[in-house]
Amino acid sequence: MLESLTHGSFETLLGQRFELSSEPASSCLELICAEPLDSRGKAPGARQPFHLIFRGPRELVLAQRIYALTHSAFGVLEIFLVPIGPDQSGQCYEAVFA
């Protein structure tokens, strides 16, 4: 399923929460950005690369790894998240789809 997703799949979900079930705690991440990336050099017919940025609680810093995120639009998605640091409202994570 992940290979069929585009940044447009997520644009309408900005500001919505994705449930994160991980040890030792469960939490929610808010989708705050869904943008296309530079597509120069991509293979003809390949999807437009894009990235997502999620925000979680400031006090919970997740390690870089694959997490199962649940949203009613998709069910469960296993997405590789990378912590990119805090902003004024919480801890931010990036997922890149090439």
C-alpha cells in the first residue's frame, strides 16, 4: 500500500492525528506537513517523491525506526520516522517517500 501513496493522499489529513502504538507508551502524532520533493532524476513513471512531518508530545522522543501509525483513512501504515527536533509545540518527525 505504501508504494501507491502520494503527498496528495495526505494533504487532506493535515492537522489530523495518527495513533501510534509503541512500547512503552501509546500516543498520537499530528500530521503538520505533506509536501512534494524535488523529482529531478526520478525514473519515468515513478511517483513524485514527498515527505511528511508529524508532531508529537514534547516529553516523548521516539527513536528513528519503523512505527505502526493508524488512521481511519488508511488503517495501519508502517512508516519509517526520523526525529528532526522540537518546535514550539512538540517533538517533530519526518517520513520521506522516494
